[in-house]
Amino acid sequence: MDPLPFEAGEFDAAVCALALSHVADIAGPIAEMARVVRPGGHLVVTDFHPFMILLGGQAAFRTVHSTMHYVPSYVHLPGQVLEVLASTGLTPLACTEPTWTRAAAQLAFPGMSTRFYEEAIAGLPLAIVWQLARTQPREQPEP
């Protein structure tokens, strides 16, 4: 993820959807998002849950010739994300972990049995959603 072509503090809010798990080192992209959001602004970052990646989940796509390709994914556990956030001036407001629904699992795994869903998929976290605030810079004491 490249540097963004915007001035510092140019935006009131930013969204990063399903991208950070495809970057080995998230420090740069998170710092860049923090840079372009004004102090007091907000960010929402969503991604594939790290547990799903640890279980072998990957983003995939088919070419026009139906060849399957997989996008490399990297695990970023919540503790690691919190360390990066602390260094960038972003404060977590909330972190939610939506779990698999029967409909989503049936779409992702067509033809699966109800037993498979209940025993292997039900309750697993599918995504992680971070709601963040850009902290106000501390005022420097006058000399």
C-alpha cells in the first residue's frame, strides 16, 4: 500500500476494507491512514479475521480462463494491531468480530451439511472491524 496522494489531515474519516491482511507489515499503511485523517477524525478498518487466515482461509479469484488464484494473506493478531495503533496516534473505540452465519457459510461452502456448519463453522470469527479515532495532538508547553 503506497503513500496516499493527499495532504496531512485532509479527511474527516477514512475506510480501509479487506486490505491489511494482504500486507506483511501493517505499520506503514496504518500510519499513512492516520496521517491523512484530521485530528479528531475517525477510521474504520475491516479485514478477514486472523483466525480464519490461521485456519487456511484466503482471498481467491478466477481468471477469465477459470484458473483459480489466491491472494497472499498475513496474520495480524489484535495485540500486534494495538501496538501499531499506539505508535500512530490512533485510538481504538471499538473492535468487533462478526461470526459466520449459516447463510454466509452456505454461500462460501456450497453443498455443506448442516452438521458440518454446526460442528466446524458456527461461531468462528469471520471478520474483524476496528473503529478508530485520530487523537488530537498534544499541545506543547510554551517555553
